[in-house]
Amino acid sequence: MGWASVPSGPVRFPPQRGKDGTNRKRNLPLKRLLYALPAPAFWLGVWQVCAFLVDRHVNGRGNELLLPYPLSVWNAFVSMAGSGVFWSAVLASLGRIALGLACGTLLGALLAVLTCASRWADRLLSPAIRVVRAAPVASFILLVLLWTGRNRVPAVIAALMVLPVVWGSLSQGIHAVDKKLLELARCCRFSGRKTLCLIYLPSLRPHILSALTTAAGLAWKSGVAAEVLCLPEPSLGQRIYYTKYYLDIPELFAWTAVAVTLSMALEHILRACLARWGRGWTV
Amino acid sequence: MDGLIACKELTVSFGDRAVLNRFSFQIPDRGVIALSGPSGCGKTTLLRVLAGLQPLQGGMVEGGTPQQTALLFQDDRLLPWRTVKQHLTDVLPKSRWQEVPGLLALVELEGEETSLPSALSGGMGRRLALARCLALDARLYLLDEPFAGIDLPRALRILERLKGLPAPVLLVSHEPAVLSAAGTVVELDGPPLHKR
């Protein structure tokens, strides 16, 4: 059989156009904004109303101690953001928690492969991972604080909380890979690397995405909790602890908002990276 | 018939039910051999035995190894994340990538190189699965209902092209027109075996 050559090229889809023939993609950011805005605006409104009601029932600074106005929190955030302490605390916490997330994900993925590949490894390791998943995070924080320096605790705790989530999700994903496709890979004489890249990784993609997004949120929660209890220097958790010490509730709200924003940003970055990674799988 | 591959007294059973019972058969070194027979008579099992996916309870296959066969499964088993062209380049070594247009022409799927399986019809998906199977370097092609969902005139055109392959093709079909166009037809009606 003699075959002629054909030009190769990427997958192309025709651009989506509206009824008027304009590219629909151009209006996408505005549409996204219109979809995204109503919910936060509603909850801000609820917050404002609740703060007003609290303000009417207490005198003096009582309102600032119980439920501050959104504007007070914004002002506290603006004054915090202008200081170097804020940025050093944010960057240090981000670094520790991202490190914990990365280590926990890597270890969870390796353990998932190991426990799926070997029945003995599964019998040996699965109970231990389930114990880690069920144990209270506060116990781990105190134990790790005793065993290591306080600066290491948030990363270790974040990794410990992430590991069982990633392990559980990926183990489930590996077991759910279509056996017919694996049989096909055998018949097509795919190498191990090809089977991994063409069948396992694309099949596991939804599981990896779900595990990472859950794990990112969990890493933040547990990491910041560890910082509050261990007070590493500098850290977001330490700043939160001080707001409790000085009863600076607007600042507590502001730090909480910063933690939530960072967690969501991390989750968004992970999703974007994974979407890119999925498109780029080649052998 | 001078056989390239000889199946000698193949026996396969699932529980108490013998699907193949001391089945003997020779495959010539070229041409299309069609297997026909009612459902459950062992056509797919025979192909899986030859592809090395089904263990035998008795008998042996001589003159070929499972590594020298290419099997088209009864279902397409396409990868939803790979394009038409990638399905072929995935199984072809880089030195043979220039064969992609010829393979697509063989199954009449030209112009669909960048389409994903979700954009293909059932018949097109079947033809892609067939092209992927034919892309494998094999000494025996085992095709399980290769023309399911493909219109008859096109199926007959593709069948004529399969006759020109340098390796023999053993296909399963229930379509009388395909059976009469195949070079040899083997009817599996449970034991005893009838050939015509």
C-alpha cells in the first residue's frame, strides 16, 4: 500500500458567531461578569443589612466587635495592604501552603498508584491513610509542632490533609479506567508510557481536577489553622491570631477575605494549568 | 488451501458451555475469509483466541503469534480525546506517518483528520476504528463486524480494498452481500463445522 502525505495541523473548530454574524467570544467577559456579579452583590447587601441591624441594637464600638460594616472591613484591608507586613505574611503563607499542597498531591498520587498496583501495598497502606483522613486536624497540628519546628507545621499539616483526598480520588479514578481501552492498548502494542499518556492520564483528568480543587481548599483551611496555633513568623495565621488578641474584628474579616481570595485564586490557577496540561498531552 | 496460520482443535468453554469444541481451521496467506453464523456460536471468541486475548482450554494455534495480529473489536473503542489523525499516528511508528492519508482513503474518511470522535457519525467512527486496526503492522487482520453501521455500497468498496492487503483478513459479518463478496466463507454453526 502506498500512501500520500497530508499536511498536519491542530484541531480547529469554527468560531461561534451570533445571529448578527459577530464573534460571540468578544462578549464573553462582559457576560461572565454579569453572571458572576449578582451573587456577591446580594451577599454584600445581606451583610450590610445585618451589620446595620446589629448597629441599632448595640452602642458605641459594640458593632465593630460583633459584625463590622463591609466598608470598615474594606478600610481595614486598605490600611493592611499598604504595609510590608501584609505582603510578607501573605507570601510566606502562600509558599508554605503551596508547598504542602504540592507534596501532599505528589505523595497521594504515588500512594494511589502503589495501592492500585499491589494488593499487599493496599492492605498495608490503606488503613493508615484512612486513619490520617479521620483524625482531627488539631491533634496533628500539636503532634507535628512537638516533632518539628513551628515554621514547618503549616506545610506538613496541609500535605497531611491533602494526601488522603488525592489518594482517594485517584485510586477511584484508576479503578474506573475503562478496561476495554486498556485491552485496546494491549492489542495496539502501546508502550507503558503511551498507555499512561493516551489512556490513564486523560481518563484520570476529571478525578485529578476534582481532587486538586478539593485539596486546595483543604490545604488553605488546615494550613491557616496550623499557623493560628503555631504562630510561624511571618504568617497570615499569626496576623489572624493577633486580631483575636486585640479584638480587631474588621481586620479579622479582612484577613479572612484575603485567605478566601488566595484559596480561590490558587484553585483557579490549578484548574487553568490542568486544562492546559490536558490539551498538551502528547506521546 | 496452503495455510499461513493453522488452528488445531481449539476448545474454549465458558463454564459448562463449550463455545469452540475441537475447532480446526487454516488461514491462507492472503485474501478475505468471512466467518458467519448465529450469535453465540464462537465467532468473536475465535478472533479473541487468535489475538491472544482468550485463553484456550485445548488445542493450539500454529504459524503465528498474537503479537502478529491486529484485532478490530466489536465496539469501536475510540479515544474521545484524540483526533482522527492522532488515532492513526498513535499506532503507527513515526517513519510510517505518511501512510495516514492512504489509510483514511481506504476507509473513505478523507478530510476528517482533525475531527474528534464526538464529531463523527456511528459509521464514520467504525471506519476510523477499522483504519486504526489496518494501520497496525500485522500478519493477520481480525475484524469483528467491521461494517456495522456502514452503508452497503461503501462496505463492499472497502471490502474490495481489503482483498488487496498484503496479509490475510479474517472478518465476522452477518451481511449476506458482504459474505458473498468475501473470498471464502466459513460458517460456524456450533460443531460440526461446515465450510463452503
